Amino acid sequence: MRVSKYIKKWFPVFALPTTLAFTLAFLVPFAMGIWLSFTKFRTVSDAQWVGLSNYTTAFTENNDFLHALWFSVRFTVVSVVTVNVLAFALAMILTKAIKATNLFRAVFFLPNLIGGIVLGYVWQLLINGILGKLFQQDLTYSSAYGFWGLVVVTNWQMIGYMMVIYIAGIQNIPGDVIEAADIDGAGFWRRLVQVTIPMVASSITICVFLTLTNSLKLFDQNLALTAGAPGHETEGLSLNIFRTFYNVRNHQGVAQAKAVVFFVIVAAIAFVQLRATRSKEEEG
Amino acid sequence: MRQRDRTFRIVGFWSLLVLALLWLIPLVLVLMNSFKGNLFITSAPFEPPAADSFTGLANYSDGLGRTGFLKAFGYSAFITVFSVLVICVVTPMTAWYIARVKAWYTSTLYYLFVFSMIVPFDMVMFTMTKVANVTHLDNPVGIILLYTGFGAGLSVFIFVGFIRSIPIELEEAAMIDGASPWKVFFTIIFPVLRPTAVTVAILNAMWVWNDYRLPYLVIGTDYKTIPIAVQQYMTGSYGQKDMGGFMAMLVLSIIPIVVFYLIGQRHIIKGVTAGAVKG
């Protein structure tokens, strides 16, 4: 308490600089964003209250938003499953005292550091090369190419990261638990389902949440790999919101409404995740 | 060692080796094509440079001038270095204040910082750009302030978590001896925060260096960072794309990351995954 009193009046020195930057970059834009989603405007200062009409427009006008939402949901479900299963499998193998394990980890982790724009174009070269060789086609030919292309890119980028989290989780399992299961004569699958998976449940929660939100928020890779082609068919939520803001005339209010809907979805997922972690901690 | 374990290890090792090589194919492919002539890149991307297609370093020397890469590299480096420096100086100070001062406004501030971490960029990108224009932060110096503000959430959250685990007695003793809060922070707290600061620096550096939308919207017309330069090069002036120069550009934007990774691999893997606590 003494420390608290002693430094209390130093707010301007310690807390003000960050708070000021935070206010300008986040608090004000966030509040403005909520408000503008209920208005019609062109220059912000001329904003006119229109109630919920931006929201109804977002969901009814030419279906692009619902289409993007559906695309993002499908993409997210497939990515969450593939990334986590593969990352977990790699982590299982890499914790088995295999030669050069650190080198393997380093290689699998590397793509995570490369920005979405750059790696989107790197993969565009590779995927178009393959499609050209096999079918004389490219990524703009079919939305299935774009969808699975994005899934592959996302896997390539996120597996290494999730793998590291799973490795930490697996290494934290006490040795005697595994030994006990061994003595009981439990086979590989029984050990996996009854010992390993329950013991790394908290890592699974973290990884599922991370892949879920990152896949939903995907923007850079989407822009670089397909830019929505063919047409708007491979356009995810984030790209759709961006284009509504900057490419569709007089639709900033509608775009902001879409962004608020997107925020509510992400916040709901974060809330569920928080509840899940809390209840697990209370049990344990 | 049981026979089954040995077989597992041998099979495991060889399959991992194959997988690791596959993992690197996209990067190797771009590197390989950066030494080939324009026409050969789109028509035969998988063929290694041969006598007719090999162009030496021509893509690097000709292409780079046209793509404006060197300038972009400069802007990216400037913005990343200074944003990270500012974040690593001001957010630990704020975190200390929040962790040690018991008041309604410190807990409110803390929850606002945590809250900002779950808000997608889409939600604030338009209005943040407006604020930046009005307050004249739409230049490479001003954008550092925006990065500080938008990155504050995660950084303050990580620092507060760590500071709460430091026993308060040392600070109390120093204050009884008459040290000012300023001195207490920089002689006692700041040194202990060093490993955490490395984590925060790495997380923010990766974010700022690779970020596309914020610089594109705020300063993109006058100052193109690497992701912007790459993206605009690929979409601009259709039909005149210099694929060779573009390959060289991709290689050069990946090289700094690989070098950075080779130098601090352990710290980076630890630091980046420490961000997993986020949310």
C-alpha cells in the first residue's frame, strides 16, 4: 500500500504517454466506430443517425456479406481441424527423442515469422505452377482452388507455432503418469485418448482459440493469394469489410456495421474461451 | 531400448526429414526463380535455372530499382525499430503504475488494455485512419505513436502479469531510503524486466514489420513499407509485371527475417509463443 501511495501522483510520468497513444489509436476510433455504424456519412463530420439501417443493408444487399461470412466459417472449421491435428501429431513425434529434433522444430516454425502478404505471393507462384502444369489453369479458375490454397497456406504458417505450444504441453506431463499407463499395458490409442489428450487439455484450448480467431481474421493471405477471385467467391469476412469501406461508393456506414458484427463474433468466441479456461482451472 | 521404439525413431526421423524438405519448397522455389529470366518464371516455374534462363543477379540489380524496394526497406526498418523502442520504454512504465497503484482508474485502464486485444483491426481501421489524418499522425513518425497505442494492450498485459510476480519489498525499502519513483523504476524494476522486454520486443517487431493494413491506410500513398510495395507491385500496371524483379523482391523481404531468426531462434520461438497467453 505504501508503494501505491508513493507513486500515485506520478501518473503523468508513468501512465500518461501510453494512455494518450492508446486513446488516440484505440479508444477514440473504437467509440467512433460503434457510433458511425448507426449513421450515414461521407466525411464523418456529416454523420446522420439512421438507426439499424446499415445493419439490415449489410445482411440483405446482394448477399456478399453472408457469402463472405459463410466462406470464413467453412475455412475456419477446416483450418482449425487440420492445423491442430497435424501440429499435435508433429509434437508427439518430436517429443520422442528423435535425432536433430531442434532443427526440425526450427524449420517447421520458420513460416510463422513471414508476413501474410509475402507468403501469399510465394504460394501463389507454387500453386499456380502446379495448377498450370496439371490442368493448364490457375487460382482464378475455381473457388475450390482458392479455398484449399488458403487452407494449405494457413497450415504451413500456423502448424509450427501450435506445434511449439503442444510440445511444451506434452513435456509437462509427469513421467510417472506415462509409466503407469505403460505398466497397465495401455496401447498407443488408449494412452493417447485417456492420458495424453486430457493432460494437454489446456494447450488444446489455447491452440484451438488461436487458430479459430486467426483464421476468422485472415486478411493478408486472402488478399495476396486470391484477392477474392474468381469474382468475390473466395472473399473472407475481413477482405469483404475492407472492400466495402474502400471500394463501394457511399457504403462506409454499412462497412462499419459489418465490422461491428465481426467484432461481436470474435468477442463472443473470446468470452467462451475465457469461460472454458476459468472452469478448467477451478476443476484442477 | 525396445525394438518397437527404435523402429519408431528411425521411421520418424526419415519421415520428418522428408516433411521438412517439403516445408521449405515454397521458399526454395522463389529463390530459384529469382535467378531466372522473366519469361521462364511463369512458363516453367519448376525448372532450375539453365543456360537459356539463367540471368545471374540481373533481377536483383534491374528489378530492385523498378520495385522501389530499397526505399520500402528503409521505411519498414525505421518504423519497426522506433515503434519497438518506444513500446519497450513506455509500456513497462505504465504496467508498473497499473500493477502497483490500487485505484479505480488503474483497474479500469487495465481492463481496457486487455479488452483492446480481442478487438479485430477491422473494427477500428477506418476511424483510426480518420483520427490519424486529423491529428497529423499520417507520417512515418506519427505512425509510431499509433503502433504504440494499438500495441499497448498486449505489451501492458504481459508486463503487468510479470510485475505482479515480483515481490514488492525491494521497492518499499528503496522508497523508505528516499529514492524517487523514477529512480526505483529504472534501477530496480526495469533491469528485472529485461527477459520479458525481449519477448515483447520480438512480438511487436514481427507484427509491425509484417503489418500491411495500418501503414497502407495511414501512410501508404507516400511511404510504402515492404508489404505495401510487394502488394502494389503485384497488382499495379497489369501486363508489365517484371516477375524477375518481383522474385528478387520476395527473396529480399524474407532474408532479413531468416537472418533475424538464425540469430535469436531460441528467444524468438519462446517470445512469439509467449504471445499465446493473449486473449
